[in-house]
Amino acid sequence: MRAIARIRSTELSAETSQPETVAGLEGVTKRYGNLVALDRIYLSVRAGEVLAVLGPNGAGKTTAISLLLGLQLADEGRVELFGSAPHTLAARRRVGAMLQSAAVPETLTVRELIELFASYYPNPRTLAQCAALAGVEGLLDRRYGKLSGGQQRRVQFALALAGNPEILFLDEPTTGLDIEAREVMWKTIRTLVADGCAIVLTTHYLEEAEALADRVCMMARGKVVAEGSVAAIRARVAQRRIRCISAVPTETILCWPHVRSVVRDGQHMEIVTDAAEAVVRNLLARDAELAELEIRRAGLAEAFVEITREAA
């Protein structure tokens, strides 16, 4: 019986255990003169997840990442990376970063750059691995300065992967990429997460965050205003989209309570409302021929607009 009890206890512990927290901000404040960039925020990053940090310009996203990377020091609170201060060499060797601006030697070839960056780390990826993951196999013998903006971003991604990091910071990584290159990066991100890498993603493409993120942290004016899974963030917003075929005039629907907008596209119309049930009842009462009725919860983009508007 005791053996069975121990087995059950072990199983329960495995089921309830949480992924390791690899980085975090605890009650952190950062000021630039009279400007409070971060105001006592708490943020944790777990192994094997994509954390999307979202917010309007000036929300504090870049400052939070700079603190986690050890590029700046907090005025108050605690910043940890693998249980240590972020600026320590031991912590930095476990990190990869692709920031919005990169000072990369333009005269070196892509091959030389990847080999150079890999030499800084104790257990780097091979040249072939980096090139394949970033989709730059065809660029290896070209000089970095001769590449297009999108090609340079792909190379920067390869450089961020060179050290075989356990946590990867991606700041607006797909800006300037075409659809094919973006899909390659998305596929690689999913592969890295499946292998246990933690990824901190900032992006203005909210469909990107919706597709990739396990958790979302929304920031506004230096504060965390919402945090949770994509589904949990979307559920905070009552807004719904109703799509249907109906003969009811759009002008009539716009006069109904809680209707925010109505757009007609050919036969179909799309209604945005925060009282979907009442609107559907009105449609059914006024149009016996109502067809192709579809109700969708607010997407992450709508939730982002609503939550940041409330925070403002």
C-alpha cells in the first residue's frame, strides 16, 4: 500500500508540476529621468513556451527585454536570468537575442558571421544547423552588407540561434520578411519550443502572437494590464463578430443597442457587437430568411485594442 501511495504521489506531482521559470522581473521599476518606463511589474518566462509581450509604442516592452538581457539595470526590484543576474557570463552564454537593431560587421560573409558568433559559446549549433533553421543556406557565401533588409533579418535570426540558447529573445523578428521567410521562422520557433527553449516575442503583428504564443503579456504605460493564454485574453473581451446573409438594412442594425459597426460585403454582412445574443434575436425576428449565421469571439487584435484602451 505504501508503495502504491508513493507511486500515486509521484504521478500527482508530475501532473501538477509547472515548467521551470528561466527568467523573470519581480516588482521592477525603471525610470529615465521623470519618465517611469516600468512601474513595479512582475513577469516570468517559462521553459518550453512562447511568451508574447505586446503593447503600444512606449508601453515598456523594449525596456523589459533590455533588463532581462542585462543591457540595463533596474532602479527597483529583482531581475533574474537562470537564477542569476542577467549580466553574468554564465547566464549570457545560455541566451540568444534578435533585436530590432543589430551591429553586424557588413564586410564578413554569412558563413563567417555564423562561425564567429558560434565561437563565443561553449556548446554552439553547427553552421549547417543554423543555416537550415533560419533558411539562409543560399546566402552563406554572400557578404552581409550586400544583402537586402529581409535577408539580413534572416541572418540575424541564424546568429541568434548560433549559441544553441535555452532562452531566445525575438524583438519584432519578422519585420521586413516575405511570407515564405516568415513561415520558415514560425516553423523554427515551434521546433525550438518543442525542444524546451523559452522564447520571448515582441511583435506588432497580432496574428503572429495569436499563432505562436502560449502566453500573452499585455503592457501599457509601464504596467502589465493583462496576462494569460491567448484564449484567456480573448475571453476578457465581450466583443463578438456576427457574419450572416440578411436583408435587414445596415442602417437599421446600426441603431440597435451595443452594435459597434456593420459592414456589408456582397451578400454577407459583418456585425461587431458586445451583445451578440440580443443582436441575433433581433435579426431572427426581422428576417425569416436569415442564412449562414456565424458568431466569432473577438480575436487577439480586438482584445488588444479593448484592453489597452481601458488601460489608457
